[in-house]
Amino acid sequence: MTARPCIPWPDKRLRTPADPVDLITDEVRATWADMVDTMEAMPGVGLGAPQIGVMLRLAVVDASEERGQAVLMANPEVLHASVKLRAHDEASPNLPGVWATIERPRAVTVRFLNADGVVEERDFVNLWATSVQHQIDHLNGRMYFDHLSKTKRDMLLRRARKRG
């Protein structure tokens, strides 16, 4: 498989909700494989398909220390989120060179279609939970900086333009 280029902000696909996946096909599996390769090449802890221009609700997450533990998800949705928040510096290969500290629920329960085409529910905590939520944002046409105040978001985007 292949690492694919990430589309640059402000490509409108990054603001467009992705389409649901009805069936796990060989094409979906090939896209997931490319997404894992792309995530590893960054290196990162997750990737949503819209980040590489594929407008399907597909995400991969691997926040393991040893790597090679990627969770492949189609149509992921958060069923439960903890009240306790966790702050983490988040960034995106679609807007390189900038990041922001974002607070998200420390733990989430997510339902998704797995690589076998079976609906699965799984609990994620800490960095895993942050990454899953970050990827679901991408599938919904949102970026991490949408969680910032307008002032902080504008400052971040100005910094990104100066770097570009």
C-alpha cells in the first residue's frame, strides 16, 4: 500500500461531512491500508479519510507505544463521553506547522463497523480517546481548531498562513 498526500487547508473537502460506508469492501480495506501507511509516515496517531481526499466515514487510530495496533473504523460515533476532560496538543498534516491545546473528554465509548464488517463498541481513554474524537471531527467536516475561541482560531490560522 502507499502513503498518500494530505490535502492542504483550506480545501473545501476538509469542511464537508463524509459519506457513510455501507459495506466493507476490498476498496475500503485498501483505503484503510493507505491511511495506516500515511499515518505512520507523518508520523501521527490517527487519520480520517477526508484528510487524504477520500470522502468516506473511515478512520484509523494507533496511539500505541509500539505501533502496529491500528484500529480501523467505518462510521465511528461516540456513544458515551466522560465528564472528565484531558488537554492535549493537537495538530493536523492538512495545516502543518501549527498546533493548539484542545480539551476533550478523557474517555469515550465508540461504535463503529470494523474490518470484518461487524458493528463493534470499544472504550478508548487518554491519547486513544483524543485521537478518535479528532478523527470523528474530520469525518464531520470539522478541524481541531474549531474547538478554540474565535480569537485563538484566527491567531492560529494567521500563524499557519505566515508559515505557508
